[in-house]
Amino acid sequence: MGGYGIQIRKAEASPRAIDTGELIFKHHRAGHAQVRIETLTGGHLLHLAVAGCLFNDILRVAAERGIRVNQLEVSADGDFDGEPAVSTGISYSVRVAGDAPEDELRRLVHDCEQDASIGSTLQRRTPVRAAAIHVHGM
């Protein structure tokens, strides 16, 4: 496995720490993208993955089709239930404006919905398993 690894680790507070629900990141297709997140939980990251994947696909396919996207916002939301908590489903909303007729923009979004990797992966119930567990006691 490889290519899309991430890491999250516990950190001490520092002057560099950011306490905000909105961050602007460099983005490989949009130049920059703003992410709003209520708090950092696995559920929020799962929803961000769904929204981020569709966001990326819309920008990629729009460029391939010669459509300039002027505005793009993808939001995802859902809930969790049970013990352990399991997603009850994810819904998303798309707001897009560009230099193409509305029907072309709707087709763009529809085609990307059908091809979004993260959504497709979740629908196919991708296995999740530990690669390694390292424990250090006292």
C-alpha cells in the first residue's frame, strides 16, 4: 500500500498551534482551498475525504472539458450510531459556478459523482486492517 499515506500525532501546544475551524491549504488543482471543520474527529475526516474527493474530481474533469470553474463548494455531513459508532450514511451538497451552461455543469457534477474514488470505495465496503501496532509501556 502507498501513495496516499497520512499521519496524525499528539502534539504539545506551541506558538505555531492554530486554533481555528477554517484553514486554507495549498491545493493541487485550485491553487488554494479552504477547509472548515468543527473539530478533528475521525467522522469529520471521513466526511472531509468524501467532500474533498468530489471537489478534486470536479476540478479535474472541468479542466479536461475546458470548463473554467469560478466557484466550487462541496460539503459533506452525516451521523454515527451504535457502539462502536458506525456511520449512518453520508450526504453531500455541491455548489458550482463556471463558464458553461447549467446543463453542462450539472452533467459535470453527475459524471464526477459516478467516478469519485472515496465514495465508490466506501460503497464497496473496503477492508480496513492494521499494518502494524507499536506499544511502549512504562
